[in-house]
Amino acid sequence: MFKLHKSLLLLIIATLMFVLTACGTAGESQGDKVLSSIGKEKVLRVGTDATFKPFEYKSGGEFQGYDIDLIKAIAKELGADKVEFVDTEFKGLIPGLQAKKFDLIVSAMYITDERKKTIDFSDSYFPGGLSIMVQEDNNAITTLEDLSGKDVAVQIGTKAVEFLEENVPEANLVKVEKNTEMFLELETGKVDAVVTGLPAAKVYVKENGKMKVLEETLTEEHYGYGIRKENAEFREAVNKALQTLKDNGTYDEITSKWFD
């Protein structure tokens, strides 16, 4: 009788160990892996297209910009000692995130319903919106409708492409890989206009001149950090860190540094 009870007890213990292990694995797959990795390695891996000043760009071989400073502060709140930036073309950021080449996307990416089909987003960290840039002496383009039949530079993979294809299908879209190419196309007169995010457009015009941003914005958008759907706990940790920075004044300091 004792032997039977002992065997039953061993079976129960084995079953409980299996269940606990399975639960642990399931929990990890739903969001613990990134947090565990940060806890062990102290490194946060970030995908970014460093061509979009003032959000992210390179100077002297170093990553700089608003997004760069803000994510470093968030990483510190998460317990990371280092942020490892993976410079990636914008169109490759979501595939790179899904392939686990990095933990999140930090690249002035708009939160859109289309993107939310494949990835999750953090809370919004900055307001944006699409705008039209033209050369300073161009008075022929003053509204969205004026882009019909014109050459318009846009960056591949951005909201600008989708927006113009839906709203001004007669515009001739000149699709480029990097923001720097997009601005150069306009500056050299190869295109009639550029459609891009308002904050970056304003900064570029202020620093380079020769161009202007039309006053009326085309959309109201918000920037967020892209996160894999299975990493819900990590997303909540990022949101909590962002809120902490807003509460303690760090967010305002960084924002004032990069935007008037």
C-alpha cells in the first residue's frame, strides 16, 4: 500500500513540475524573453533608420537625435546599461523586428492600423503628421490637390506612400530608400515636392533653407515604438518607463533639447 502511495506521489510531483515548466515557457514566450535578456545582458537592441534628423541620424559615426536620447533614458529605466543600435533601412525595420534582429523599433514610426496588424506599439511619445515640402520660390503647389501630375519624393515603407496612393493617385511618386535622398531630390530640383513628417521637415528647412513647409498638415499622426506582438509585458515595461520620464521631467528636458 505504501509503495502504491509513493508511486502516486512521485507521479503527482512529476506532473506538477511539467505544468510549472510549461507555464514558465508560455509566460516567457508572451513577453518575458526581452525583459529577461535585458536583465541578464544589460543590453537593449534597437532598430533604427538613422537618416531622419532630428529624430535619428549619425554624426561623426555616432548615433544622435531625439529618439536616440529618449530611448537611452528609457533603457536606463528598464535596467539596461547599453543600447545597441542596428542601423536599418526603414522598409526593413518591421521585418527585422519580426526576425528578432532587435528588441524594438525606434525610428519616428507612425502608429497606424495597417502596421498594428503585424506589430504592437508603445504609447505615443511625440505628435507628428504628414506635410508637404517645396522649393522656397514654388507658388504653384499650395494644397494637396496641387500634387496631382507632379513628381513627389517619398521614402519607401512610410505612411506618405500609402497616403498619396489613396488620396492623390495621379501624383508621380519617386520612391527613395533614405530621407537624405528624398530631401536632396527636392533641393536639386529633380522633384516638385516631398511629403514627409512635419517635425523633421521643419528642422531640415530651418537648417538648410532653399525650401519651405506648407502650413496645412495632411494628417494627424503619432510616433510610437514598434514591439513584437508576443512581447506584451515588455511593451508595458516600456510604457511605464516612458511615463516615469514624463513624471520626473526627463522627457521635457530631452524634448526641449531637440525641439523649440
